Amino acid sequence: MTTKNPRINLVIEKPLFHILKDLSAKNALSLSSQVRDLIIRALEDIEDIGLANEASQREKNFNRKTALSFETVMGKLK
């Protein structure tokens, strides 16, 4: 059977396999779907951390005196 999506072969330790297997059964998902969903969540968390770090850097460099007001920005959009 061919598939549209690429596949990944993954080697993991037995205890981790059993945790994933139990979790997938609890969530009524295939093992593959459960691992995919966990990877997606992990990537979203990594993205959130990166965005939080970027926001923190911007906050440190923010200068209220040179910042544009909402009214100024909205006036420029009209």
C-alpha cells in the first residue's frame, strides 16, 4: 500500500514505547497518529518559546518616546 505522507522509522526504548502505546490506546488513536500529534505539540511549544524570547528582546529595546501611537498608525493606514 502506498501513502501520500512520508514515513519515519524511529527506534525508541521499550519503556517509552509502552508509554506511547498506552497513551494512544487511552486516546483511541493509532500509535502513529499519537506520535505525530505529540511531535506537533512539541514543535508548537518550541515555536512559542522562540516567539516569547523574541517578544522579550523587543520589550527590552522598546522605547516609549519613539514608539508610534495607535492613532498615528491607524491614521497612516487611511
